[in-house]
Amino acid sequence: MRNGFATLSFERQIAAPVATLWQAWTAPAARAVWAAPSPAVTVEFLEADTRIGGREISLCKVEGQPDIRCEAGWLDLQPAQRSVAYEVISTAGVVQSTALVTAEMAAEGEGSRLTVTVQLSSLAADMEAGYRQGFNAGLDNLAGVADRTMILQRRIRARRAKVWRAWTSPETLPQWWGPDGFSCRTQRIDLRTGGEWVFDMIAPDGTVFPNHHLYHLIHPKDRLHYALLWGENGPKHADAWAAFEDDGDATRVTLGMVFSTKAEFQEAKGFGAVELGQQTLGKLARFIGAD
């Protein structure tokens, strides 16, 4: 590094389709899982607006140490190809560094190749070693996260505001949530950042599946992030998000899930989670009259 500047390059082969890698790279709910360089670090998103010109603010938390604040902004987003973002790192109100982060990805066989270039400017201290360590650890985590990420999408012929209302209203969400033939029995529902939904999903044969959704972030008409627990305060089996994008006169809905382990991901695929998830999105479309 000279005069506080450095250019860092990282490359990874990812055993997941490039479309899945793109979602794992850009979705804040997924990044909160893989961005922490070690188990001692947690990442919490305070704001998340994943679109060109959108700003995101996150905190890296280590017990007994000041939070590290990251403000980032998306400058370019070319789905499944390229992203460019700036980021500003600060601690206790003092800016430590700024950087321009460019990610390029491409399909490679049945997987993907990811190349990340970081143009770093250290301000308060020499940050190069920390950036190298953090990005290497984070990208290693990303490879594992992408390999246990499930992505479902559906184009729904309705305006985004209408789709959003159906998903985030306590009255309407329980009416359509779940695969064909399933119903919901709600115990508590509070659809806001920091809220929760405690409910049972009831299968056509009467089998009861207890569920607990914890909502970490709700960005109106854009996306929501939540954790999926097996029953009230039970073990977490996935970090999930739903994103809503205008698509002409329709709305493209993306439902993503990062399963807690690769074994849970494989088990979910085995019992038909992809098909059942698509049925759930189909019920949403029918509920709002857009099938």
C-alpha cells in the first residue's frame, strides 16, 4: 500500500448456479449470514435498499468492542453479472476507510466464478491487512451459503403495492400462506421490524407444523427479512427474505432461503420444498386475483 491506497483482488469458484450466487451476494438477509469473518462477529442491517442509488447501513458487532459501522451504496447492478458499490467504514464516529467494491460473476460448468476487486483508501489506520482477512473469510463463507440457498421466483400480474399489502397485512397473510391444501392457525402476528408471527401450518391430513417467523427488517414495498424457527422460539432452520420488483405492469417476487446447514437444504429439496414454495406463491397470485 502506498499513501493509504491499495487494490485487492479475490476470486472464488462457487458450487451454485450464478443466479443463486447473485441473490446470495446482493440480498442483505444472505449477506448477514456470510459477511461475518468469524463466529464471534455478528452483522446487523439497519437499512437495506438493494437497487441502484440505494443505501445500506450495517453494524459488525463483537462483544466488548465498539460496533463497526458500514455505510454502502449501490452504483451499478447487472443481475447475475456485475455489481459496483462504495462502502465507508467507521468506528465511534471516526471514518477508518472508504472503498469501491466491484464484483463480477459468470457461469462456470454447473457452478459459478466470482471475482471481487476492492479499491481501498485507508484513512485513520492501515486497513489493508484487515480487508484481506475479512474478504477472504467472508468469501469462503459465501461459497458455503450459496450452496445451501434456495431461490423461488414468480411474476404476479398485479401492481407491487397490491402484492405487498397481501404479504404484510396481518389479516391477509394467514389466508394464503402455505402450499396447496394447507391452512394457517395464528397465535400472534406483528408484521413490523422486530415483530413476529407465531402460527401452525396445518396439512390436508391434519398434521400440525408449528412455525415462528422473526422479522429482522421490513423495507416498505421492497423487501422483508426474517428467520424461520421450528415452533415458538425453537431452533432456526433458515434465514429468509422476500423481495418485490416492478416488472412492467406486474411484480416479480423473489423468495429466498439460506438453510442453516447443507443437510437441511438437501432434506428440504428432497421433500419437495421448491414445488411447495411455488404452490405458495401461486396461492398468493390467486388470492389477489392475478393468477
